[in-house]
Amino acid sequence: MADPRLTSSIPTSSADQTVFPYDFGGNTFDMSGFSSSPSTSAGEVRQILGEVQVAQHPYIKKEKTATLLFFLGIAAVVITLISLFFTIGLNNPRVMYISAGIAAIPLLLSICVYMKYTENNNREAREVVQNILDFHNKTFASRGLTWRIPSQFPQWIELGRTVRLHGDHDDEAYRPPNLHMGSKCVGSKGEFETSLATSAESTI
């Protein structure tokens, strides 16, 4: 998962999206950038954020443990090499070089295992959180809103406006224009012909 110290990259909330930064120390989302609206209440948002933080907390905890063990292992290797240098290396540099080479092998393996583990852990956490947000997006889509996970997950999550493309009739929030002028499409090039119904026809 992302480094909790990289907080400078967290964007601020705007009119189009609300950003909820994650507090790694308190295991909570910051709702200071959110303002209640007729379509979304603070209680509803707080409930969803609570579901997300409960779901992702075990993954964050596992990564913190893995990171601690990783750095403890590196510290143990460094301390061992320093001890060998002062006990053997001063009198026999060749033995010191051989020992350093041997120690480098498990060190490199540890780095590869740690990076792979954190990558898999982050992917699993994203999938779990995405499932939660997808469930709630079924309701929020009709309000023109959607929950999103940024690439810097789990630094924050976003609640933004749904961007609709012109002509996208699959969106539940989309409503086609109501034409009252008898407009119809004719021709293969999208030419339009409009005929106005006169009130005199209804009186004849």
C-alpha cells in the first residue's frame, strides 16, 4: 500500500469531487472537506467510509507488520556485517568481502519478497474496497455521483460527479430532451426536418 508519509500528493476537495484522506494513525477518513447536500447526507457518507476502513484495515495492518520485519531483517544483516568487519575484516579483508557477498544474497531476496508481498496485498485490498464502492455506486449513479479509488490508494478515496457523454442513454441519470415540435430524423447524414403543428388545425 502507499506510504502514509506521502500526504503532500493528496488533492483538495472541489465542486466536482470530494476527497476523503485516510488517517493511518486513527484508522479513519477525514470528512472535513464534505458538505451535506439534498442528494447525499453526512450519515450516509460516514456509513460507507466506515465500511471501507473496516475492510481495508487488516491489509494495512499486515503491511505495517511486513514492513517492520523487513527493516528489522536489514538491520540485523547490517549489524552482522559491521561486527564481522571489526572482528575479522581488519585482519582478513578477503573473508570480509566473501561474507558481504554471501549476506547480499538473502538481502536481495528479502527485498524482492517484500515488494511482491506489498504489491499483492495492495491489489487484494483494492479489490475488496472496490466491491464495496461498486455496490453503493448502484444507488449513487442515479444521483449523478460515483465513488472512486485513486491510483494512490489507500491515501484517500473520492466521491465525484458522474461525467456523462452526449448521447449516452444507458446512464440511469440520463433523461433525453422532450421535443414538442414534431421533430424527426430523416436521411442518412443526420439531417433534421421540423414541422410545426399550428393551432388552426385543431380548430378545423
